[in-house]
Amino acid sequence: LQASGVSLPNDFVQMEAEKAQQAQTSVWVAQDQQVVAILFLEDELREDAIEMIARLKARGKRVTLLSGDRQAVAETVAEKLGGMSVHAEVLPEQKHEAIQAYQKDGELVAMVGDGINDAPAMARANVSIALGSG
């Protein structure tokens, strides 16, 4: 919006920062060069996600979150899942490159994805797991 000449109200910017710490992603709405709304979206973690991550880590597996979400949102989700390394604000081709880099280091990679933006990385991974809903 800023690149289009729309100024962002300070109270909305502050609210966005607070919501990012709660793992909520913002969607800004503007009309006639003015912000008229900001919406907040949040993915719900599956009930078994925390246990699954803990079991993988207990078996010595490295777990990394590759996400297109903002850094603060991805870090909050990673923390809720029990902690892991985070690569956030990445595009689909950057996810692919990250998988490729792990493989060049001799790693076998399993990629879990839930959308079309994960397709390049999933195609590159040694094992891919597609989820219909996160």
C-alpha cells in the first residue's frame, strides 16, 4: 500500500505488530487511497502437531519452518510448536532453494505443504506430504 501512495494509520501499524506476535497475519483493505480496514487471519494448529514435532526432534530430526508469512508470525508459530529454526517471508522458489541447499549438505528432506506455494519445494524434497487443510 505504501508503494502505491497509501499512508498507513499508526494505530493500525501498532495493532498489526501486536497481532503478529499472536501468529496472526494481516490483510489490509484500502479504497480511494485510504486504509478502510485491516483483517487478521490465524491458522489453527492441529491438535497433534506439537506432539509430532516433539517426537521428530526426540528422534534427532531437524525441523525447520519455511513460511511465506511475516517473520514475527512464523516465529510465534514455531514457538507454539516447541521451537525450531525459521525461514520466513520466503517465496515458493526460495523454499525450493532451501530444500536444495539441505540436500546439497547430504540431508534427506521431507516437506509438508498445504498449498500451491509449496509445490516447487515439495517436488524437490525426497518425501512430500500434502495436507488438504493445515
